[in-house]
Amino acid sequence: MEYIILLKAFILGMVEGLTEFAPVSSTGHMIVVDDLWIKSKEVLGKYPANTFKVVIQLGSILAVVIVFRDRFKDLLRMNTRNEQRSSKLRLTHIFVGLLPAVILGLLFEDYIDEHLFSINSVLAGLVIGAFLMIAADLFRPKVKTVETVDGITHKKALMIGLIQCLSLWPGFSRSGSTISGGVLLGLSYRAASDFTFIMAVPIMMGASGLSLMKNWMYFNAEFMPFLIVGFISAFLFAYISIRFFLKVINKVKLLPFAVYRLILVGIILMFFV
């Protein structure tokens, strides 16, 4: 039985890692894999499933930090003088981009938790988010004004941050909304993706840190194997997913991911609703 539980931890970590940063909504996939199949709340018994989900998110965050380690060194001024690049992206750009979603998230956190985490709400987020991504492909400026994240101005960072507020609706997808917004504002797909992933680290670390502080009492010898397997699985698959996504996004754009989201909605409606 213990091996089955660890296998489920591995699968949940894999799903988290593969979907957290791709514009396909990790929430939608967790509904299919966890809430409607694995049912981690039942598997964990006396331990809160949300604590486990926070831990595997940290695995995904670690993958982003490693992929963008040089960029984060520049942001934190940790590179030596000989290693420093002519990076124009600053922490102020990240702060400006995060501010709108942080403010709205704090104001409406209770409402979102109580009313927007139903299956129907997530399905609506998946569909509307998919159409936003299709719109980004169809109506993006013909001439890109920003090829890399170093070309992002504070004004564009703020506008992307405002569009990121859509991701507060579960199922919309943080990366789906921000990449779409960036593309519509004239960023290349790679620049929008890079900025999205970099912005995700502080906001996810902040939310995860608060949750872990509230649930520190559950970290014991009985619960730790489940957490460790999920964390490692999420890290490995997130690393692979991010590397692959960044290589192909300029070529495939957002349409394939939008179509995939609509197919996912159809599967959930056919088999789980």
C-alpha cells in the first residue's frame, strides 16, 4: 500500500511539473488526475492535501530558478564583475509586473477560494483562456518591438501584470494569460515566456512559504517520503518541460496549447462531469 501511495505522489509531481509553467492550466489537470482519480485527500488521510501540493510546487519553482540561474544572479547582483552581462531587466520590472495580481489576490483571496474552485469555474477558465491565446496568435503586432526580456519597459511590465490578473480565475493559467498579454503588446513569444517564468518565482515562493509556515506541524517522518517523492518528481518534469517549451515556443506559438486546452475541457465534460 505504501508503494502505491508513493507512486501516486510521483504521478502528482509529474503532472504538476509538466503543466505548471506550460499555458495549459495545472489546475485543470489536477482536477482530472487528483480530484477525480487519485484523490489525494483520501490517500493522505489526516494530512492536508494542500500542503503536499504546495511542496510539489516548490519543486517546480526550483526548476525555474536553475534554468534561469544566470538571469536571477544578474537580478540579485550576484554575478562577479567579469561575469555580468548587459542585462536591462531589473527587480523593479518584476515588482511592477507582480503588483496588480498581488493586490487583487489579497483583496479577493477568500472569494476565489470559496467560489471559483469548482469544476465548472475551472472549465470556464480553460475555455476563455484558450480563446485569449488564439487571439494573441491572430492579432499580435506584425512587427515585434521586444525580442528579449531586456527590452521590456516598466510600462509594458505593468500592462502584462494587469493581464496576469486574469490568472486569478482558476483554470485561466498564469503562463497562458501573461504570455498572451506579452505577445499582444509586441513581445516575442520567447521574451513573453521568459518574463512569465521569472515573474512566477517570487509570487509562487511567497504563496508557498506562507502555506508552509501555517502547516509546518505536518512535516514528520510519516509524511516526508510522500513529500520528497512528489518534490523530486515535480522538479525533474518541470525542468524538462521548461527547457522543451522555451525551445519550441517561437516556432509553434500558442495555438497548439489552446487547442489542447479545449480538448481537455471536452475530456472532463465527457468523463468526469
